[in-house]
Amino acid sequence: MAELVRFHNTVGGRESDSSTGRWLASMNPFTGEPWAEVPHCGVDDADAAVDAAHGAFVKGPWADMTATARGKLLRRLGDLIARDADKLAAIEVSDNGKLLAEMAGQLRYIPEWFHYFGGLADKIEGGVIPTDKPEMFTYTKREPLGVVVAITPWNSPLLLLTWKLAPALAAGNTIVIKPSEFTSCSTLALMALFKEAGFPEGVVNTVTGFGGEIGNALVSHPKVAKVAFTGGDATGAAVYQSAAKHIKHVTLELGGKSPNIIFADANIDDAVKGAISGIFAASGQTCIAGSRLLVQRSVYEEVSQRVVAFAKTARLGDPMEKTTQVGPITTLPQRDKVLGYIDVARGEGARCLLGGKRPEAPELAKGWFVEPTIFGDVSNEMRIAREEVFGPVLSIIPFEDEQHAIEIANDSIYGLASGVWTSSIRRAITMADKIRAGTVWVNTYRAVSFLAPFGGYKKSGVGRESGQHAIDEYLQTKCVWINLAEGVPDPFVLR
Ligand code: TXE
């Protein structure tokens, strides 16, 4: 077996391994074999990372740096990521199974977040308050929170990390990153670029290992001010609970069961492509997956057949190959979870129109693949329509009219994203008003930008990432009162 590539943590600006000397294998989802290893850290390592971040926040060059200088560092980091895009993309593909074509594009876009928030760093302004007390000069300042713990998932490690890092650093916080135990390598590789960009020691630290072992130590640590989490809703709820107990700031980006709604008046060619990109891109392992395809009854059969025909042409294969369109599932437990949901759907009486199993091609045998799978005749009451599968499994649900579509769309514990396909501007705006979700796409799907706020309604989360206001999630307001009058009046009376 080829030698495993070793990645190291960064703590206080230095390379750091686990204090117990343990290592954790990182698996390649296409070969089903380990390809790298990362430190298997424990609570002591988590404490050391928080101490380093806290030290950098309270004293040292970062604490004294101007916002303009911070912004320059962020922009330089963005440039370095662009320079190393291909290298980072290859690591992500080996570790995660995402397509090289998608990752190369993603890594060319990620620098935009660092450029944008780098630009925003010195535009964080307070205000002067015209209070009703003329003898007072009163102003506000926007200040960083302190140490931010960023807990990231395995499905899009670098992109979802970027959404946290860029605003948190622009606001002046320091960071401890806890990447997913399944996909830590790209995050650790990124650390060298922080050093090269000139970030002071301790501003960004990493600690790798299992969430169940070190997650709570990080979330409940007295020196941690905020937790920014992306992951499943059950883990998110546990993190929220622990953070509440210790009064931390929290943002949560959790799962979804997003409705992608096709009306009979839509351009059906475009809508079919939108349905495919909604569920089979990234093998359905995205929080925004349009996993419930709602189709108006009059075009239900036609759309179902065309979506199936299109999905049949999808090329499964090595994610490093340019021609591959659908890669493996990132983790073995997730592959088994997806297959389990396929059994659930069959048991509930949904009609399997495509896939429903592991592919038979021998060249895919070692990888954790699931065939693109489509179920028809799904009712919104079935578990396959209610629970997040997080894989290439589409449920097609018929609806009668606008009102019915809105009822089905909103009948979910989630509210992350949604799609509407129609040629009527009135209908597009009405649907956008009525759908309870943080994102509504009209005649498109899966568009995100550093400029546009992203986040969930209901159980899909708390807070927003990207866009100007994302920086507010990493700031707190201080109000300063300066008495301009001579003397202090009656000390027993509120002023
Ligand atoms: O995620 P977890 P899992 C959904 C998806 C998937 C399911 C489970 O449906 O099937 O979640 O995936 C860390 N304290 N999403 O189990 O557990 C963990 O180490 C603190 C949707 O892999 O949520 C990892 O770094 N942290 C999602 C991170 O939490 C803890 C993306 C996410 O892992 C912890 C991924 C603890 N007690 C999965 N336990 C999305 N919104 O995009 C675990 N972690």
C-alpha cells in the first residue's frame, strides 16, 4: 500500500500533532482506501488550540492591528488560494470525492469571500447617538467577539469554512477550526497559506479529531465566545444546547429538504436541468439539495420521464476525471444511510423510477457510489419526503395548483432553500413571498455568492452567512458615554 500523506495541525503558528501521538486515517471515497492521516486529537489538544487563539486575541500583533491591515491580510490570503487552487482542489477530491471540475471552480471562487470581507474589514463603523441628555457625548463601537470555534462538515470543507473564516477574521476575531473527522486534509493544507500571507501566530488554529471527543470541550470552553457550526440538525441541536448553557454566540447552518417546484407554464427543458442540478450535483450531498421535486399534475408524467431520461445519462466515475458527472458518497456511513433511505422509500410504497442501488460496473466497485435514484408517486407524508437523505435520491411529488404547492413546500421542519420554475412573474413573486425558506431561486437552482446572504428558516438554522450582514454575526456593540458636564448630580437617581 502506498505511504499515507501526513497532514499536521497548526496551533499558535506552529505545526502540532496530537499530544497522545495518535493518528486518524483519512479515506479516499473513490478507492475506499486510506490515503492520508491527520492527528487524532483529544481534549488537551483542543484546550491548547483555544489558549493559542485566546492569547492572540488579547495580546500581540493581531489585537493591535488596524482593520485596514487585517483587510490586506485577508486579500493576500485570497490571492494565495487562487494561486494554489489546483493543489487544494486535488486534496479535496482525494479526501472528499467531489468532482475535480467542481472543486477547481469552487477554489477559483473562494478567494472572492476573502477579497470581499477583506474590503469590508475597515468599513465596520459605530455611530454617534444624539441622546436626550445634552451633557453626554455617546457613541457606539463594533467590536469582535473573541475566540470563534468553527465546526465544519465533510460535504464542502473549504467552501463552508470560508463562509465562517472570512467574516470572522475581518471582524477581528481569532479562530479554532474543528474540521470533520472524515475530511480534515484540505483545511490543514490551507493553514500554510495563512502563514505565508502574514497572519500573526495564533490567529487561526486547527484541531482535528472526532466531534464526540473534542466537540463539547471546544463549545463549552470558557475562553470561547462564539460557535459557528455547519452540520446535521441533531448535532446542531446538541451544540446549541451546550452553547446555551455557557452563554455563547451561535450560528447554525443545518440541513434541508428543499422543494424544487415546477409549474406547467415553465420552460420544461430548463426546469428538467434545474431538477438534475438540484439533486445530483455533488451526489446530492448538499444542504441545499432540491430533494423534493414538486411537479404540477398536468405535466407530472412528462417531467418525471424527462428527469429520469436525463439522469440516466449521468456518468459515474473517478472524480479526478474531467468527464465524470457523479462521484462517490464521501463517507461509508453516509453511503449506508442513503441506501437505508432507499429501502425506507420502497417500504413506504414510493415507486422507484431509476437507480435504487449501488452501481454494478466493476471499475466503481471499490468506491462508495449510489446510483442516481428517483422515486415517483411520493406523498409528502412519507419519510423519504420529510427527512434529509443527503445523497443522490430524488422524490417527485405531484401538486394541483399554486396554493397546494405552497402547502406542500412549507410542510417541512426545514426551510433552507427552494426553487420555482414558471414563466409568470406574478407567480414567481407570489411564491417567493409565501415560501418559508432562506433562499428562493426562480428559474435557476444552486446559485450562491459572497454578496448574498445564506441561511435557514425553521430547523435549517440560525443566522446568515455571506453578504454584508454576515459580519454582524461576529461583532458585538459597545456603547460609550462621556459626561461633558461639570460634577456628578444626585448619585441615588438614574441619569
Ligand atoms: O454530521 P455532524 P454527520 C447532515 C446530513 C448527514 C447528517 C449527519 O443529513 O447525513 O447531517 O452527518 C462535528 N460537538 N449534514 O454525522 O455530526 C463533526 O465532527 C461538536 C448536513 O457527518 O453534524 C463535524 O465536524 N461538534 C450538513 C461536524 O460536527 C460535533 C453537512 C458536522 O458533523 C459533535 C453535513 C459534538 N458533539 C451533514 N459531534 C449541511 N448542513 O450541509 C459531531 N461534531
